[in-house]
Amino acid sequence: MKTSLSHPSLINIGIVGCGNIGSAAAEAIRKNHAVVLANTGLDLKIKGVCDVRKVKTSFPLTHDPMDLINDPEISVIVEAMGGVNPALKYILAALNAGKHVVTPNKEVVAKHLPEMLAAARKNGVQILFEGAVGGGIPILQSLRQSLAGNSISEIYGIVNGTTNYILSKMLDAGMEFSEALERAQTKGYAEPNPTNDIDGFDAMYKAVILAEVAFGVQVDWKTIPCEGIRGISQEDIQYAGEIGYVIKLLATAKKVKDGLDVRVHPTLVPKSHPLASVACNYNAIYVKGEPVGDLMFYGQGAGGGPTASAIMGDIIEAVNDKCPTCLPAGKVTNDKLRKIILSKNGEIQSRYYIRLQVPDRCGVLAEISKAFARKRVSIAAVMQKETVGNLATIVILVDKAAEKDFSSAIAIIKKLAVVHRVCSVIRIM
């Protein structure tokens, strides 16, 4: 649908889910109506909102999403319910009813994008989900459009504001993990049940979406290696700092020799890297492409305002696209994402930081070194830290090694009589 600034096009919108994100989107559309009209010629109007609860709203309210989906005057449905059930049901119903759908719901997109793409193409409409990754950062649109002429080799970054806030407080204020988590919950950055954030699931969903859009491939979220930050201690924060690193939870998707490597885990990032200075609840996503080189996208990665901005951008793109039947989903040219081989986890090469507690006596390091040598893992550096009682803390950095070899070495080390406990294992960027 092309529009003219002199002849505004009325676009009726229905919002399903009137919580923090849905209500922020509705308010942003109302508040920025004149700006959107002046910039695009689109007269955006909230025709109705839906929530199963009795919520206070200045817009017409229904408790049945199908009232909005079946309304012939509504052309765009915004799904802001979250989760998969019943969100997927209503997304598919809207697409099959010939409505464009905009959603910031990363879980449903990560788990069901091929199905939603097929329904959108079948009905000549669009499914857009900019707000699912990076809040207000326009990363997906940039990958689809501005960088469409590039060969993307790697995309990685900080995509979860909650964990970044926690790690920032551990670094800047010397807090332990539990105290920083409690502070994040008090600030509203973490949910009462923070599992999705601190165990890495939220970042994993976003890693899947980034990989699918950047590379135009289908990624099975159940196969993605995913580690959270529960095991990060104040000791790890301090020791990493002493050797020139900060700890960040990174989501990564990159081309490798045998396919594509997609993963989420805590990482020691060099202090000289731009990601190291990304603090509090901010997100930053790094893209490597040819011929563009290196790019970094930075901004608030969550919250009502940034996500509402992404939702408005998607609405405008959906109804103002030159080709309404062309799905803007990366390099996808049909209703199926390309199948690709995900790299075998054991073949990936990484460097590692290991923190161990060992008895404070001679011969300990020799036994540990033998275990690494048996699995062809080379030690780069060893540091002995404080001794408490008869236990000493040592930090070992190893050179790049295949994950299967390193994991085998760690399994042996855990059984050594000279090792009291393997406290932390963290990859090095």
C-alpha cells in the first residue's frame, strides 16, 4: 500500500494483550500520531484492544481476541501477549484472516517462525517482529534492508538487559550475584521469576531470531547450547578484571566451516572491545559483513518505550511497503527458511578461563597439567590466588581448543584427588 502525504491513509490497529508492552504501544501510537502522519502519510488509529483482565484503557476494550481479528476494518494486529500459548493461535488466526501481524514476542518467533511465514505468504500479508530482539534497536530491519547486499559472517552481542544489569552491578558495585539480582528485581529489570533471563533462555530465543534473519536459515531452538549467569561469582568478576577482561552474557551466530554455530554463554570480553563498556540494561549487537566490515548497534534493549518504537516501525513498514506480498524476513524468498547444518558443539574451538579450589601443596599443578596434556589442551597461564584454610584458588587460562577435548579434560580434572572443586568454566572471546 503506497500512501500520499496529501491523502492520509487510515490504518486501523487492534492490540491483543494490554500489559506493559501492549499499553505502551497503544499510548505511543496515540501520542505520536501527528509525527507518523507528517512523516509517512499514515493515519494510525487504535480501533480496539484486548485483554482477558479488566484493564483501564482509553481505547475500546474486548476480552476476546477474535473480536479484533474478525473486524474487517482492522488491517494490523499487534500481538503483545507473550509466550506461545495462546499467542501462536491468535497470530495464525490473524494472518489467515488477511491481517498483517506485528509482535515483539521472541519466544513464539524463535519457536514457530517457519509456520508463521508460511501463513503470511499464503495470505499475502506480513509478519514483523523487530521488537523481539534489542527493544528499540533497529537490528532486524537493518539486516533485511540496509545490509541485504552484504555477506554476513557473524553476529553477536549483549541481547538481554537483565543479565547485563546484574553483571554491571557485580562489576561496578562489587555485589554478589544474589544481591545484584535482587536489585534488578527491585528496579523492575528482572521478573519475580527470573529464570528466562538468568538461565539464558531469553538470549537464546533472540540468538535464534538473529541467525534466522541474518542468514535466512531455519534454526531449531532446542539444539542451541545455552548457559546462563547463575554460576558467575564476585571472584570471577574480580579475577577477569585483573587479566584485562569483563564478563558478559553473549548471544552468537556465525558461519563456520561445517555450517552455522549458534550459542549463548557467559564470555570474558577484552576491556578494549566496545561490548565491554555496555553497561546496565543496555544492549549492543555486533555485525560482521562483507563489504561493510564491522558494525555495532547500541541502545535500550527492553522496556515499554523502546519496544513500542519497534512496534510502530513494523506497523509502518507492513502497511507502507511497496510490495505487500514480499515478506521482509531476512533473505527468505519463499515460505520456508533454508535448512542448514548446525555445527557440532564438540568441534568448536574456544579459549577458556577455569577457576578451581585445590589443596595448598606441591604437585597439584603438575597433575592438572597432565590431564590437560592428555586431551591436547595447552595451558596459556596460571595464577594462584588467596589461600583459605588449606585450600588455594587457582585460575587457569587455556589456549584455543576443541570443545570436546576441553570438556574431556575437565571431566578428568574433576575426578583428581588434588582438585577440591572446579568452580567456574567461562569461554574467552
